[in-house]
Amino acid sequence: MGSGRLYLTVAAGGFRRYATYRLATAAGVFTNTVFGVILVYTYLALWDEKPHLGGYDQAQAVTYVWLGQCLYATLAIQGGGAEKDLMERIRTGEIAVDLYRPADLQLWWMAGDMGRALFQMLGRGVVPFLFGALFFPMALPTAVTPWAAFVITLLLAAVVSFAIRYLAALSVFWLMDGMGVNQALMITGIFFSGMVLPLNAFPGVLGEIVRALPWAAQIQMPADVLMGETAPLGAFAFQAAWAVALLAAGRLLQSVATRRVVVQGG
Amino acid sequence: MRDEDVFIELDGVEKVFEVRRKTGFMKRERRTVRAVDSISFRVARGEMVGYIGPNGAGKSTTIKMLTGILTPSGGRLRVAGIDPSRERTRLAHRIGVVFGQRTTLWWDLPLIDSYKLMHRMYRIPDARYRENLDRLVELLDLGDLLDVPVRQLSLGQRMRGDIAAALLHDPEVLYLDEPTIGLDVISKAKVRDFLRELNTERGTTVLLTTHDLQDIEQLCSRVMVIDHGRMMYDGPLAGLHEVGESERTLVVDLERELPPIEAPPARVVKVEGPRQWLAFPAAESAAVLVARIAAEYPLVDLSVREPDIEAVIAKMYAEQADRAERAIS
Ligand SMILES: Nc1ncnc2c1ncn2[C@@H]1O[C@H](COP(=O)(O)OP(=O)(O)OP(=O)(O)O)[C@@H](O)[C@H]1O
Ligand SMILES: [Mg+2]
């Protein structure tokens, strides 16, 4: 109970911290809107050639695009969330300060990242999505249930997203530098989350594989739940399984890192 | 010190780092650094101890072991009877840490937000939190800063903010790693006054590292000097003079220019017209020396200069480095 309040405070701090970057937020809203427009016209051309690609009709493809733009910063698809700070703190030795606190490192960073995600969603994600809904035909549900399910799947997506990036960040304890890891995060994030093309549209074995990887929990699952393309319970189970597995791996790596590896600097 | 008073206890503590260095394409060399080399000391509850030594001596490494974020490679270490690296979280509620070069505060948010976080993190009862916050804000002069984002604070303001953050939960011991680094004279004085009050009024045990010997002179009755991970000296500050074979200086003004005064064991180190500077062992009596000179020379005026603790320590570091060099060659 007491620690619940602690992590709520940490999450609130994460939220407010990102809220102070007003210019970056405005620039982000603009970028995601422009990108969304470009992607929508590309998709429409593609779906003209191949109707029902990935099982989507044109309105669903458009919805998918705007959802992707909405979740792009929220889920830190190409990185830039808590893991960026964490890597920097490990590299410079600032992590020492986090380690002597009577708090759990993983929960601490997750709480902060959840606060960030919520802000990025409200401050940066919602506007492009509304813009899309206003100017393009979208396939949005009118009932309450799919939206409720959508909220749950978003929450799980945020946890999976954090868990992947947390693992990546911890590697800096050994690598001493986050450059390569960040690039790997960015490429895998953009490609395997379905930022470029819905994972449903990936052909053959490649499609089978990408749809089973944890990144599928990030955009594909929420999109399919929202548009009623998949059963919500199955999606939850898929996301929760990856969340638990990745968080457990993070916990393991964290205990090895803090026990064996050394904090940098005086 | 009585056994029940011992709060911090180190027994032959060591920390060895293994460093891997790239020496060429695909070639790596392994080397070990003995950052702390068999250090033993005890600190009693309520003591205020200075922990000094040249760069790379092992001070920060010792403090990291005391907080539990580094595990010793050897030896035995206890703080309040607890092994820090095994029970880091339990111990965290009883210790406060300030790393002068790092901050525990939320960079982008107002100072007060970090304190609210400490409130939750250390589960400080509401009444006690408010009382402590009020006291610290007053003593450390933070009133106008609470709503300022930490990144906008000056170094001295931030340091005071960090010290307050480390003390909100009433820790029994406070470790300070270079708390006055980069501060101006006034900020240093504020921090020192505060630490003195903390130690005398509240009985908080304080262990502090610094490169500013004035911190030690003004605050600590006991000082520990380490170099290359080894304890060189542990005792009262005054005792350093004897160990360091420090010298006092007698400045005499004679009636006229004269050849250098002969008064062993004092020796003339400088002559400027009728004024002469004589160095003599700090332990010798100045009165005897003055009487002897006055009997033989036409003395007009004199003054005695106390040895500079800084010089003493510099000499100690240099001698240690010399010895190390000789050991290698
Ligand atoms: N993470 C590390 N990996 C390898 N060597 C380290 C590490 N941390 C410290 N050392 C080495 O251990 C020795 C002691 O370092 P430490 O930081 O404890 O010195 P210090 O007394 O605090 O010095 P300073 O006054 O410069 O802060 C140094 O030789 C340093 O290079
Ligand atoms: Mg240091």
C-alpha cells in the first residue's frame, strides 16, 4: 500500500516531467500528423492494388495508420522513453543514486515510463488521431465494450514496450555504451511493431514469426482489438504472457547486473 | 570507544576492480585495480569524521561499499550491525547519502516534488515529514527554491537541496562525498554550519570526504587519510603535524641586514633585507627559540606562523608517491 503510493508519485513525476517539454510535444504532434497523412495516402494506393491486404479494408487500414501515429510516442516505438535515461545513468554512474534508494529499480523505472506514456498519449497521440478521424473515413467502434477492451490492451502494450526497453537498457551495464542498443531498439521497434506495415500483411513464415514476437503486442494487438479483428481475451493473454516473461527476464538481469557489475565513476 | 557505541565497522575491507582494456584489434588486457586495500576502522555513533586522500585514493569506493551499492571483494563491513550489500534496502532507511557530483533530485521538476517523493519512498509519517521539511528548509535556506525546477538551481543551491533530501527521513548516519565541491565561500560556510549543527544538535553520525581541508579543520575532530587504498593516518587533526613532520615558521625583523641566523634546529629558509624566515619543527617550543635569538641578535619584531595543514598533507601524499615509485623501480 505504502509502496503503491510511492510508484504513483514516481509515475506522476514522469508525467509532469514530459509535460515540461512543451516545444518538443508540439513538434511531435506536427510530425505525427504529417507522417500520418503521407502514410494514409501510401496505404490507400497500396490497398487499391491489393484490396483486403492483411484482412483489412481501406477504412481499417486508415484507422491502423492513425492508431500507429497515436501510439508511436506513447509506446516509445523507436525508443526515447525511460530506457534512454536509464542507459545514460548507467553509463555515467548516476545509477548509484538509484541503487541506494529503498525502492525496486524495475518498478521505479516502469512507473516513470507509465507516467511518460500517459502524457505522450494525451499530449502527443490524441491530436493526430482526432485529426485522422475528422478528415479520413475510419473504422471505429460505436459500442463501449471494444473501447474498454482497447484501454486494457493499451495498458498491457505499454508494459510490454517498457519490458523490452528495460532489458535493452540493462545491457549497458556490460556494454558501457548505449549507441548500438538504441539503434537496434529503433530498427526492431519500427519494423516488428508494424509501424511500416501492419503485421497482418506480412506474408508466409515471416508473418507467422513477427506476429508471435513481443513487438506484436504493441500496435497490432491494440488495433485488432479496437477494430474487432481479434478476440480481446486472446489478445490480453498474448500480451500478458510476453509482459510477464520479459519483466521476469529484466528482473533476473537486474539482479545479476547490480550484484556483479560495477557502478561507474567516483 | 565502547563496543556498543560502534556504528560503522570495517575489518580488512578490500575492493578490487577488474578492468579490461583494449590494447589492439581484438586484443584485450585484464588488469586489476586495488581501489581499497585492507582498510580497517571504526566510527562511533555521533562522531564526525573526515575521510581524505588524493584523487583515486579509494574514498568514493569506500562510501559506495558503506551504502551497499558495491560489494567488498574481501574483509568484513558492518553499518549498524548490518551488512550493507546484503541488506541494502533495509539499511537505506537508516542512512543518508550525498554524492556531491551527482544529484538525487528530479532534474526537470520543482525541488518540492523530489521531497514529496522522499516522503513516500522512506514512508515518513506525515507529521514528521512536515516538521523535518520545515526545519531543513529554514536551516538550509531553501524557502524560495521549493518551486524552482532543479535544473535551474545553482550548484550551491542544488547541493543544499540534495542535503535536505538526504535528511528528511532522519538517518542515523550521513555520508557526504565531496559536499562542498565547486561551492563559493558563502555556500561552503552555510553547508558547514548546517553540518556542525546536525552533528551536535541531533547527534547524527557524519562521514565526509573532501579535498577542501578547511571542511575538516572546521568540522572534524578526527580525520582519516587514505592513499592508494591504504590507511595512512587515523587520529585527531592536530596529530597530523607530528606524523607529517610539519614545520612552523618564525619571521624575525632585525635592526639591520645580517648574515643568516644560526639557531639549530631552526634553519633560515629566506632572507629579505633585515627580515629573515626560519623554519623549525612544529613540536619545538617557539619561546625557547625566540629567547635564544633575542639573546644573540638585535631583534626588533617577530611573528610565528603555524604550519599549514594543506602543506602537511601535500607532503604526506608526495612521500607516499615517492615510496611507491621506489618500490616499482
Ligand atoms: N568502476 C570502476 N572500475 C574500475 N576502476 C575503478 C572503478 N571505480 C573506481 N575505480 C578505481 O579505483 C580507485 C579509487 O577510486 P575512487 O573513486 O574510490 O577514488 P576517490 O578517492 O574517490 O578519488 P577522487 O578524490 O578523485 O574522487 C581509482 O584508481 C579508480 O580508477
Ligand atoms: Mg571520489
